[in-house]
Amino acid sequence: MKIVILGAGQVGASVAESLVSEQNDITVVDIDGPRLRALQDRLDLRTVTGNASHPSVLREAGIEDADLLVAVTQSDETNLVACKLATRMFNVPLRIARVRAADFLEDEQVLGREGFEVDLAICPEQVLTEYLVKLVEFPEALQVLDFADGRVGLVAVRAFEGGPLVGRAIRELRVHVPTVDARIVAVFRGDKPVAPEGDTVIRAGDEVFCLAATRDIRQVMQELRRMANPVRRVMIAGGGNIGQRLAKSLESDYEVKIIDRNKKNTERLAGALHNTLVLTGDATDEDLLLEENIEDMDVFCALTNDDEDNIMSALLAKRLGAKKVIALINRSTNVDLLQGGEIDIALSPAQATIGPLLTHIRRGHMAVVHSLRRGAAEALEAVVHGDARSSKLIGRRIDEVDLPEGVSIGAILRGDEVVIAHHDSLIQADDHLILFVPNKRLIPKVEKLFQVGLGFF
């Protein structure tokens, strides 16, 4: 696939990194030459320096025979104009745009055929807000992801010493929760995947990915993780787009405080939020945190635009007694260093928001794609097409499918029915399969499984 990516920032670079190893022809456009050179030094791709909304720059990037345009610059206007040009001048089949402004997102005519002709508009701030809300709802989890329109959940937890299933084989999960059908689809010990076979023993410290109907997730988590008391109090550092969106999403169900050092910003926040206590101050100020009873906070979210401030305020909040701390870290190299230490969750905005993009870019019919473990792994909801002659999946049991090593099928969605997959589960046409892929380099092999042979047409 020939892909033109506009914008070499965090999102653009992450998209390029995810796709460049999958036999795609990728060109990245940005006005920042040094940033492009740094990207080209790391990845096998072309770069073009220039304004992404100029037709001459798009032509130089090869837009005329591109299969896909991914417009993810910092400017909504640039992204929208590029999509319009890609449609009307260059006939690009699929166009994805990063759009932040609510005025654009809320008016279908602006993005549709009468407007800028965007096939998919992604608002990273909204995707990230929804991701954070899940982490507040499930404070024991490292990651919580939805499939099948919210009916199935995939949750990652750190197994703790003394957990009912810790020190026992995976097959014993059914003994402990006999009324719940669940599946452990992956186990990571350190940075290495461990095959989740029936006799695999869960150890304290393992990162365990478990799939179950959303209604049963909490019960399954109890087997691996000491369950915390329900979250009641949340403190947010940073009143920018993400901080405001998160406060607005939480304020009707939780006691929320938000801190921002800019007085004009806090005045704006006070007018926009109804049940949130808005404070002017510095979240790295120990006296302020103590004065606002940081020790009573169930979750502290550091969401400013400054990585260092987020790290410092999260570390300080944890030391002063906050039960769970989450820090937004833009520089992806810092995420791996900080995750799982004093900071419970270090969150990369680019990795958290890349899933919707990948859903539309992956070959085959992908209903949902989630990026896991800072981009190293993926979870997919893929649709099976064809018939028994043309498909490598239809009419076969799970244990008859030639899955790449480490890849597992966790569940089958059949109409309104959710079936947790077992070795003898039979795959039918139009099933949605939820798969865990421990290494993204295996994605092309997984995509081939879903390809339909020519005999079907």
C-alpha cells in the first residue's frame, strides 16, 4: 500500500513506525526538515519538506498514485484542505484527518462529501479522554480496551503476590470462577511474552491480558489483582484540552479537582465545568497538594503539555499518598523507563490514539484495532469473509487454524452472541474474531489468514 502521511509529530511518527515494517511504501511530509531527517534516520521511508496543504508538495510526495492519505499535522485547517485536494485533484481512495476543533467535528456537512470529504476524522484528545476514563473506572488495570461495541473487554493487570491464581496454572481460572467464561490471551514476564497455555503458571509481577464479557471483567480481575476500593476522588494537573475533557467526563460521577497555573485558563475552566473544583497553582508545589488533601485522592492524572512537569507532579503525588498516579508522557522513550515504577501508568498520547487509524489502514476487514504495550503488540477484531473453500478460517476449529506463533484467538462474536474461544470452537462466515498479536511484526501473517481466495468471487 502506498501511504502519504502529513505531519511528522508524535502521531505521524507513530503511524509511520507502525506501518513501515509491513511492506508499505510510506512518504512523510512536514515543514520541519530536521525532524524529518531524524525520522528518516530511524525508519525506511521517504520524506518531503514543505507545507502539507500545497498541491505541489503533495505531488512531490507521490499523492497522485497514493492509496491512503493520513493527515495528522497540528493544524486542522491544513489537514482538511489536504483531504479535499486529495479527493478532487488526485482521487486518493481513502483519507484520514486529525481534527481537534469541535466546530468541525460536530457538523457532518463540514467533513462529508459536501465539505472536506474526510473518510475518517480522529480527535486524539477525545480518544485519549475515553482511554483515561476507563483507567479511572478500573483503577487496578494497566490498560482497558473495548471490543464489540463495548460488550467484550480486554484488560491488562499486574499479577500480585497472594492473588488466588498467582502460582497456579491458567487452566485453574475456570475452577476459581466457574460461572464466568474468560480467557487469558497473553502473559508478559518482564518484556518477554510467555505462551498462555493451560499449564502456564502465573507469577507475581506478570502482566496478564484477560478477555471476557465486559460485565464479568471485575470478577476475573479479582483472581489476579487485589481489588481497590471504588474510585471517588480524582485530581487532574493541567487544564488544557485533555484535562478539561477528562474533568467534564468525570465530574458527574466523581469528586474532581483540576489544577492549572494559568489564571486566565482557570477562569475559563470554572465557566465550562459545573461540578469540578478549579484551582490556580502549580501541581509540582508540595504545599498546594497537601493543602488540597492529595493523600485522599484515589487517582491523580498529570496531563500538562510538559513531560517533566507531569513526571515531577506524579512522583510527588505518589509520595504524598495518592493511591494511583497516571502521567502523560509525549516522548515515547521515557514511557518505558517510567511505566510500573513509582508512576503506575505512563501514557503515550500517540500510542493511545493510534488504534482508530490502524483500524482503517490494516489489510482485511478490521472492525477494531488496539495498540498494546507501547506499540509492541496489538489486539484486533477482524471479520471473517468467504466460504469453506476460499477462506483459511471458515469451517475450521480454533485448534485447526495455522496461527503464527504466539497469536491467540480470544473470542468469537456471532451476531449478538459473544463466545469465548476454546480449542474446539468452530469459525463461521461473518464471525468477528478477537485476536491478540504479541509482536506487531506478525501482523502481515495474521492479515493473510483473513484474505479471501479468488474462487469466492
